[in-house]
Amino acid sequence: MRVLDPVSRSTPREQPLSERPKTLAGTRIGLLDNLKPGARVLLDTFAELLAERYPDATIVRVQKEDVGAACPAEGMAELARCHAVVTAIGD
């Protein structure tokens, strides 16, 4: 019998958090819809609130093609150009 140990032997690298913008005014905010139930409603509401509070911010909407799939490369490229990105699970 062969017993496999699922514990990783590698040591994770510490990754510092990205610097947060001081304000969202004039920024580019990405919203990633993962297609889970309720995610669109949550992101739509968030987008409305952002637009009211920061009318000069640009809101970029990206939607995954499938719940279980990764975000398409084009969508990731759009999100990479944003100052901040929000995603929603919505379950």
C-alpha cells in the first residue's frame, strides 16, 4: 500500500498587499462578475453607489464565461489596468 501525504513541503513566500488608493475619485475600478447567483445584483448596486459617490471614477465591468472557469485573458488585461478590483460571490 502506498500512502500519499497531501501536505506541501514548500514554504509560502510573503506577499505584501498592494497599496490602496487614498480616494476612488478619478480612479478606474474593475468589477468582476463570476456568474454566481446574486453576484450581478450585488455588483450592480455597488456600481450605482460608486457612480453616485465618485462620478469621475471609471467603472470597468468584466464577466467570466463560466462560474468554474478562470477569467478570460482579455478580461484580466482590462482588470490589470484598474486601480482596484471588486469581485462578488453572491451566494
